[in-house]
Amino acid sequence: MRLNINNRDYEVDAPPAMPLLWVLRDLLHLRGTKFGCGRGLCGACTVHVDGSPIRSCVATAGSVKNQKITTIEGLSGAQLHPVQQAWIEVDVPQCGYCQAGQLMTAAWLIDNKPESTDQEIEEVMNGNLCRCSTYIRIRKAIHQAARIARDRKK
Amino acid sequence: MKINRRDFLKISGASGGGLLLSFYFTGCHADAAGRVVFTPNAFLRIDPSSRVTLTIPRPEMGQGVRTSLAMVVAEELDCAWSDVAIEQADLDPKRYGEQYVGGSSSMRDCWEPLRQAGALARRSLLQAAAKQWKVGMEDCDTKSGKVLHAKSGRSATYGELAEAASREKLVAPAKPKSPGQRKLVGQSIRNLDVPDIVTGHIEFGIDTHIEGALYAVIARAPSIGARLLSMDDVKCLQVPGVKAVLRIDADTIPSFGEDNPAPANGVAVLASHTWAAMKGRDALRLEWSAPDASVSTTRMREEAARRSHQPAKWTYREDGNVEKGLQTATRVVDAVYEVPLLAHATMEPMNCLARVTRDRAEIWAPTQNPQAARDVARLLTGLPENAIVIHPQRMGGGFGRRFYNDYVAEAVSLSQKAGAPVHVLWTREDDMRHGFPRPAGYHVLRGAIDGDGRPSVWMHHLLNASRGHFMKWQAPPGREMKPGEIGSDDYPAGLIPNLRIQYTPLDSPIPRGQWRAVEDSANVFVIQSFLSELAHAAGKDELQFNLDLLSGRGAIPYDGGMYDAGRLRHVFEVAATKAGWGNPLPAGRARGIAGSYSHGTYVAHVAEVEAAENEFVVRRIVSAADCGTIINRSGAETQVQGGVLFALAALRQEITVENGAVVQENFADFPLLRIQQAPEVEVELIDNDFPPHGMGEGPVSPVLPAVCNAYFRASGVRIRKLPFNASIATK
């Protein structure tokens, strides 16, 4: 089947029921997207499908074959996405394992709902777990990312 | 540390020009003849371009050690921070000394030798420049990767001088910078790995892959100690991508010794990709021996309760006269505290890649203990140490779980049998069920208040199944093995005149091991909560009660060393002041305080909590943390905040065993803290010039007693049994 990932078409030999996560990691060697729970409970596997965050550990390859998939490797364009830049400026990660998922969810927030209140931010981010518990800096970085995005528009 | 051997330091030319400095860390020990022996454990390379490459000997699990160790060298070397690059060292204890991570020990161990190394390298560059320019070394100085001669205005970069510097003779020791001279250490420095993390390029153990490697997922014994009775792998082998089915038979695995548990019995499915291995595992038809219904945390707890009425097996400490103290007491307080098993739940599940051939074993292991990983490989393969290569990988969380190399044993064993490289991957369910959780504990406390409102008696009897017994700790020759669950110096030993500390070991096959902050994670909750109970019984303010306990005290013997009562008092005071202790709060809201000396670091927390129906509302946490000299201020702050939230999650967590098997399987039944539940954590880092210690564990243990003490003040309900199953909110 053909999958469009990070603006590139890939021909993959995968059963339609295979979760997108394992297609990305094992067949396409795009290992930035992580395995955490296999049940959509932790968010480590978050990617964008047609711009919206989904859990690739439960989304099947077959279900996304006609859609635009973006992974962490494709989040930055000519420059870092505002969330990536903010994450660096605020020094967010500790071990870093959950952060690709955090960034993909946060990127959707900044791109689609940059005026979100703190409560709305937390509702959206609540599905991304972090065992090192970097939540305090994640909050700070999301605000920073919104500022960066606003400044870039000027 | 006295450095008095010329071979402390070896300088040579690096291939391609430049300077290669091998220097000696921490591994100074006495050999059999009592001579001080230095073992080299790092390389500092300066290229002709002035790029400084540092090999980091300790693996990274989120504690920030790659950046902080580099900062210490760069400070003394006085290079430009932007010139620094880091590489991860392979296992080579002869070269690097200790390479484990755990116990918050990396900075404590590496601080002095790293400073020496940086300072000596700087001296070699000064010597080389002075020689070239024919000036006095005392007239030269360094700045950001250059040597300068003020009088003539000459300068040269480290890159230009490196090769000449590599020929310099050096005599240790060098004088490291004084605190006032530091430019890097003590600053907030961005973690060097963040750019790779945010772009998805960072590699964890789970991401390592080599050509031809098979992915293995293992069907493990569904209950503790279960044996495989029969196996039908016909359907499994028909799943596309499945290449082989192999057994892991614990009986055939050699005993690895202390702190090196064997893996569980299992059937491994090896496939060309992970999903195929998982589907293959689902298709196995396995019959296992019946579970042992007597193995359960319920029964373990009942046994503890029953045994608590009998005399304790071991008395670790007896001070004064507790019976007399009780007789003359004004108030006596009795309490039983219970804490559960706790899983580590690292975000990256256990995994390991191994390539074993007849002559060689090469292992990519996300492990906290690469030396033990090599022992495992040596015992399984029979290969000599020099034929075993361990590449320690970045870990997606460790917290103590990755100290145990059972997953390494699986990968090595399977690769050996399969004749191909094998990457073993654990699912979340595997990880939850087959871990080595923090031990549970049944704590019996009795305390007394005298006529002056002071604590006069303290009795603490812990009953539990220890990690020491499970992990096969051996007693030192001629001595009894203490399994480490409670210590004879545990707080508040030395501070209360009549004191007894006792321990009774329970037997259990339930696996258990070391968790973040180890036994402090349980004991500090009990001790600091019970001190709050005594404060309440004395009618005294909780803060004042804690301060009075430490008042006028200096060095208190502890665990073969000491802690400073003044520094512990200070963090209580700072946290309390910052939190506005004593200021009025709205109705229903209250403050609690707790503090400890743990893993070299003094931390106190004030929690502000509201008790609502079925909800535990944490409004605010204020932390004061003293780890000695602060290396990376940003790193220290984030470790305090992360440690606090990690600990807060444990309010609602437990691992239970019923009918011989772990009950919990994923994040639905072992909940991690979520962002909505995370209060702001205000951190006050204490600045001083004491030797630096780690910040990974110190902040963890006082959190639960601080919040539970606050909850008591807010609600009148004393939480003595964890987990406490109200939901956690922040507003």
C-alpha cells in the first residue's frame, strides 16, 4: 500500500490491520515515534493524520492510507516548529521518550487553537503521559510557543 | 582527594592532530597492597578546530548527566561551551571506573576527578603557549577556548595549541577554580540532547537496530514461578514474518548473583518486525502450571499484621529506655502504616538488542548497570570479558528498574540460540507484570510526648519482604545480612532519647527491587507522617516541632557517614518561609510540611491541600532543596519538580498480586500523573559550596508526607495506608 508520510510517498508491504506505529518504526525506520503502551493510553505514539493528532499504536495502516501523515521527523519545515523552538528555550525534556508525542499534540494546539486557555491546553495535552513528569515546563513551553508563533506572523 | 601519581594523567597526540587526554575519575581505590590506584575513565579530545569532545562514562536516563558532567570539565578547561561535544562511553571499567547510574551518585563520584582533568588540560595548554611565546606561564591566562598573553596581546586557540599541549609534562594536582571564578557551573545550561529530542533524532535502546536483527516478543509465565507444561506453536509459525519460536527456561539459566535476577520462564517469538512477533505470540497455544493462590499481596499483608504482634526478628537500634519513657509519657500514640508495591513504569518498556556469535557478544543495552550486563553475558555465553562489548544506550526512564538486567539475559540467550541478532521488546503489559517493584511495607509505630511537649519515645518496627532477600544479597563475612529496608540510623535516630528500630523479614516469592529513592520512598512517608501525628498530640505546630527536633544539633551519624542537622533545618525553614507558613488560608485548606536527608541531598516540601469529597486537591507545593554545589541550575530545578510530581502520582498507585500474578497491566490500572493533576512546584535551590550531590532522588520521599500531613490538617483524616484512592486535582 502507499502511505504519504512527511510529504513523501512510501510503498509499504504491510497488512492493513498493522498499526501505523510499527509500519513507521520497523518497516520505514522512522523511529522518532515511540511505543509506550500499545493501547492509545499514553500518547507516546502521537502523529498527525491530515493535521490532527492520532494514536498510531492503535490506528491501522489501512485506515490512513489515503491521508497525509506527519511524524516528529516531519514537524519542522524550513525552520523548527514553534513548539520545537520553545521546547529548546524552556529546556523541557528529561529522558525525552514521551516528548515526540507531546510535541505533536502541542503542535496541533499551536497551529489550530493558539488562543487556548490554560484549561483548554491541559484538556488537549492530558492524554500525553510523562513519567519524568516534565508537565510544569511543558505548560510553560506551550505559552512560549504561542508567543513564538505570534511573533513569526508579524 | 590526593593525587600523587604521575600516571594520573596521560596526554598523547590524537590521530588527525590535536590533543587526546585520558584522565582518571572516581575509580581511585586501594589495591591489595594498599596502594592508591587510579583507573582512567574518560577521554577529552581537543581537535585542531578547538572542538572539545568529552566521553561520558555514565549512561543517561533523564537525570541530565551527559550535560552536567560535561559542564564540570568545560568549566575547568575554560573552553567555549559551544565548542563542547559529547559521546557516550562503551563499557570499559578499567578505563572509566564505575559506570552504573543509580543512587544519585554520578556527580558525587565524578566531581573532583573531572575538575582535576579539566584543570590539568588547561594547564597543558598554558604551558604550551608560554613555551611557544617564550613568556612566563604566570603571564598567560585562558578565556573561552583561547590562551591569551595580555602584555603582548598574543592569543592562540586551544585547537592551535592542542598538539603542542599533548607533549607537555604535567604534575597533578591542579588548582580548580574557586566558586567565584565559575562561569558555567551553577548557571542554567540547556541540556545538550534537547535539539535531537525535539526533532525525533534521539536514540533510545528501543530504537537501536542492526541489519538482520530479529524482533522478539516473549510470552512469559502468567503467574510467579509458573512452568511451561506444553506448547503448540503451529499457528504461531504460520503468522507472516514469524521466523522462530524459542524457549526461555529459567532452570537452565545460570545464577547471576546479587542484584542480577534471572528472567521469567517464557516462550519467545522471533519475527522480522515487532507486529509480527506480537501476532505470533497471540497465536501460541501454551499450557502453564497452575498459579500458586497463596502468593498474594493480601496474604503478605495479613502475614505482616499477624507477625507484628510477635517480637521483632532484629533490633537494629536501642537508645535509652523506651519502656521507662512510655511509663512517664504524657501522651502515647500508636499507628500502623502500610505502603504498597510500586511499579517503575518507565515510558520506554524494557528491551535489549544482542548479537551473539561463537566468538563475540555485542549488546546494545538501555541499562543502569552495564557492568552487570556484561556479567550476565559472560555467564550465559562463556565468552571472556574482552569478547563482550556493551554499548549502554539512552534510557526512556530508569528509576531503578533498569538496574536489573533480566531483559539483557533474554536478548543474549535468544541471540545465542537463534544464531542471529535479536532485539527483545517488552509490551507495556509485560513491563507492568514482570518488574521488580518497590517493596510493600507494614510499619508499626509507637511514640510518646513528655510533659514538656517533646517527643521522648520513638519505636519503629518494619515488617516486609525485602529487596535484599529477593535479590540474593550475601552477608559480609562474619556478619548478618541486613536487607536494607530500614537502617539503624534512620530518622529520627539520635534526636529522640528513647528510640528503638526493628525489622522483621517476611518470606515471599513476589519480585521486588529498588525504586526511585529506594527505601526512603516508603520510610520517609511513614516517619514524617508519624512525626506530624506526634506534633498534633503535643498540640504543637508541625513546622516548629520538626525544627525543635533538629535544634542545636550538628553532624548526625548516618549510614556510615553523617548528615548535617543544620542543613536539614535550613530547608524546612526556607520551604516554610517561601510558602508563607502560618499565614491564614481559606477554610478547608491547610498546609503540611515534611523533609528528609536522602541520597546526599536535603529537601523539604510544604504542600497546600484542600480536602474535597472524593478529591484530593493539591493547590501548591513549595520545595527547598540543598544538593550542595549546584552544577546545572536548570537541571536541578527540573529534577526537583519532576521528582515531586513522580512522588505525587504514588498517592494513587499500587501493584497487587492475587492468585500468584500481578494484577495491573497498563496505565489504566497503574495511573501516571497527568498534566491536569500537576500542581505548580515552586523551587528554592539552596546555594552553597558543599560538595555536589545528585538531585534525582532527594526530592521524592518527603512529598507524600507533606501532602498527607496537609490533608490531615484540612480534613481531620490521617492517611496511614497507601494508595489513597481519591482522585487528584489541582483546582
